[in-house]
Amino acid sequence: MTTVKLSSRNQVVIPKEAREALGLQPGDELLVVPKGDRVVILLKPPDLVKRLAGSGRGVFGRPDRYLSRERASWKRRRSGKR
């Protein structure tokens, strides 16, 4: 394990071993994800949208039913019925 230091300009140098292990090249984009008291640095996929597509599938059930319930709740709020 290698330690790094945050510079006065808030920059960190990724150690050579880590760059080589990930195959990083100058200009590559990285994702920085805070996880509680840790930070995870990942190589950004070429197309992040495609990579995340479908990851939330099933969270709200069937979209048409979810939207119907939401719209009905808006009508109830406007009429004061909650």
C-alpha cells in the first residue's frame, strides 16, 4: 500500500503501480465516489449513460402505475384531501 499527500492545490498523484494496474493514460477520466469515510476512484466507463442504463429497473415497479399513483396524489393535494 502506498500513501499519497494532498497538495496545497488539492491535487493527488496516483502512484505508478496503481496507474499501471488500471492501465491509466494521461487524459483518462476518473470517477471519484465518496463512500462514508472513504473515497473510491474508478476509471470512467467510455459511455457512463449506457453503463448505468437499467440499473434502477424495478425500483418504482411498473412506470405507468407509479406515474398514475403520483399524478393522483397531486390531484388529492390540490383538492385538500391528502
